[in-house]
Amino acid sequence: MNAWPPSERAPLIAVTVAPAWARAVAARCMAILNLPSVPAGVGPGAYVAVCAGKGRDDDLVEWFRREVAICTPPEDELPTRVVVAVGRLAVVSEYPAAPQHQRFQHFVSSPWYWGPVTLWLEDVVTLPASVPCELRGEGEVWQLPPDVQAQVRAGYGQVVREDEERWTAYRAKASGCSVPIVRDGLKERVLKKCAQPGCTKALVKCSSCQGWKCSCTRHVCGAEARP
């Protein structure tokens, strides 16, 4: 996931869809947007702001609930006239042609892929706060007003930065966990080593006084000190 470069930004277009459809895109349960015609000057690599329009399709809502386990709130609770998500345009296809990538196959077989032109989205980012916008006709490709576009880009950048910071923290934790923990083995725990400098021999108990001794030094105990 990459944020727009500050000096050279990728194109950003807006597409209006039904509120339930926009919610499904924001929840990453829908990756396609059907258009009546090929948008001029728009190709893979551009970004698409998904705008919730108006209306409700009960068949669509039921399919979301049954096939992708997303329950849509009542119509009066669905946000309208707002940009809810931004996705990167991966493929522009004309029905019935479709990309063969595995991540899109579920939507190819769905009843909601009808074209005649379809935008296939990837790396969808749900905006931290929906951005109000003027309502346009469903399936229409349009440019956001400068102030709305600035808010959408700012929200998108915030999510990307937070995601990168989170992954940086995860990688830091993972690198710390990858450092091997050195623990004494059974031999080190059982054997008592000599403390004399340069000596690595194990101590043994004196059979007479039961004290620890090493062959590197002379051991004298009361039991051995006989005339």
C-alpha cells in the first residue's frame, strides 16, 4: 500500500454507486464497479474514490448477506452523498472479459458483474471519516472538487501512515523475538566449574570432606592431613 507521492500524484477519479455497494467496497467485500462506458484517460494505477449515492437494491443486500457475510443496515442508516473508500484501479475490462487473477474470480461469477465496462479495484482503503460530496449519477465518472479531493487524500494518507507505523512496530517486535535465547544446558546446570582463571575443568567432591575440589590446585582437608 503506497501513499500518493507529494510531487507526482496518481490520478484520482470518483465513481458513484448505491450506498449498499459503497459499504461493501469499504468493507473489502466488493472489488468491482460497473460503468456504462470506458472512462476517458483513466487506466490501471489510477485511484478511485467510491461515493455512496442513493437508493437500495434488496437483491444486492441479500447477496451480500448470503455470499460474503456482510449485513447491510436499514436504508435510512446507510450513508449517502459521501466518499467512503479509495481503491487502486488494477484492471479496466469490457464484459464478458475479466481478469484471471484469483482475487477477482469470486466477483466474476457473481450476478453483480454485468459491465458493460468494469473497474477492478485492489488495495482498498476505508477512509477514517466519510467525506461529504455532491451526488452524481450512479456509474458516472467525475472529478472531486478541490476541497473534497484534499480531504479524501488526507484521510487516505492518514490510514496509509498508520498502517506503515503499525507494520514497523510489528517488524521491530519480530526482530526482537528472532534473537536466540541462550540458556544453560543440562551439563552446565549439573556441573560446577572451577573459578580459577583460565581453568575450565569441572569440580568434583572430595570423598573425605565432601568439599568441592579441582585438580588444578592442591586440596587439603582435615581428613587428608595425617602425619
